[in-house]
Amino acid sequence: MVYRLWTALLILPPLFTLAISAAVGFGQAQPPGVGTDFFSANSCALPCIYGITLGESTRADTVQHVQGFSDSILAPLGAPIIFTTFHAGQRAIDGAFDFGGMMGGAGDTVLAGQFYANDGSRLWTLGELLLMGHDPQQVRRSCSGVYPPRLILNFEQGDLTAGLLLTEPRLTPQTPVILLYIAHQLPMYLQAQRNFFAIGCSVETEWRGFAPLAWYFER
């Protein structure tokens, strides 16, 4: 799977979306990632990521910042910048920065970022994300019978989308965020849905706060 991911990125950048989708569906068990959460050490407020400001930072700036927090980076011209962090020799976080929209890669200003935490790692917690002042506007859940269940939350005007892996009987402040899409004037909610729900089956629901999963998965 790792080989397919990097090959797709180098040969045909738009295939990055498909590769991330595969990683979401078939991620391997990993120990905890960088620190406790990938974004807990973020030095600036979203949508800024470790000094990278969407809509402003250039490709050269982005490469420099990514080199500071990642263990592996690929930055071919005309393609997205992709990176991986490792913990104890295992993959923890996979991510990419896009310069052309929909992972096209062209251009010199960063427009979007995608981040995925392999099993055993997380990007953040739901409570930490909400404390930043982000208010869910749209919510979708995985179809009944799909395990483990998942929720995807769309914030603001589609500029921030978070995916939650649900392993407890209720949503709590500690619920892990394992998928995060951040964009600058480039709504990515539909793309995030396609990648996050591996079998393509999801149902619209409502934001009910920290509540039992049954409230979200009512028939």
C-alpha cells in the first residue's frame, strides 16, 4: 500500500486522493504518534499549520516548514507536497499540502492540506478542536452495520472538515480526530466524505454534542 501511495503521487498527483482513501480504509495498527496529538504542538491557530498559512505561504516556505516537523517528505514540482511522521519506526501521520486545488499540485501558493492519523495515532481530540471555536455545520455518519462507526463534521463554510473514529459508546471530548481537511476558499467536504467512508456509504445526521452514539445512529 505504501508503495502504491508514493507511486501514484509521483506519476499522477490527482491519484493522491485515492491513495489516502485506501489508507483510511486499511491503515495499519500503530503506536501513538508525534507527542500526544499531531496538532497539539501546532504553533499557530488553524487554518495555519506549523507556520504554513493557507492562501499565503509559497511552495518554498511550505517545504521548509514541513521539513521541520516531518520525518519523510516528497516535494516534486507540479505536485502536492506529501509527508509522513514516524513513531518508534512505524508510520504515525500522513499528510499533504495542495497548490492547485483538488490535489492538482500546480501553482505556488498553498491552498489546502489533508492529514490522516494511522491507527493508534490521532491528529487531535474532538474537545480540543471545539475549544478552538469551530462549530459543526454539517454531520454525516457511516451506514448502519459498518464497524467501527465513523462521523464526519463540516465546519464553517467547508474550509475545515474533521473525521472521527468512534470506539466508545458515546461522543466525548477525548474522541480522536483521525482525518482533517483544511482549505482556503476551497470547500473539500464532499472530497473528504468520499475518502473517509471507505465503502462509500454514509447518512446525513445532526450535531448533538457530546452524546451517546445512538443519538447519531438513529434509524
